[in-house]
Amino acid sequence: MNWTDILDIAIALDEAYPEVDPQWVRFTDLHAWVLALPGFDGDTEKSNEKILEAIQMAWIDERS
């Protein structure tokens, strides 16, 4: 996975953190959690607020 794999990341986060409400996740935590996902090999410097927001919104959609 890479930073552009928004939906795949959202699904993986939903599976890894079922007890977390994605609406309240801070971007610093989200960034760290994405980097820790198995199979994620994106460059830590390639993320930005826009990407993290898209991941968070996809995670919220995945949860509902």
C-alpha cells in the first residue's frame, strides 16, 4: 500500500482499530497508524493534511 491507496488504508485501519471512532483521530496518530499497517510501504514524507483527511473520511465511510 501507498498513500494513494486511500480505500485500502481505510479498510485496514478499520480492521486494525475497531474500537476507535475515526471521527476523533488526530492526524498525528493517523499518520503513525498508517505507517504501522502491515503491507504499507509509503514514504513517510509523502503524506500531507489533504491525504490524511481523505483517509479519515474514507475510514468514517467504511465504518458507517
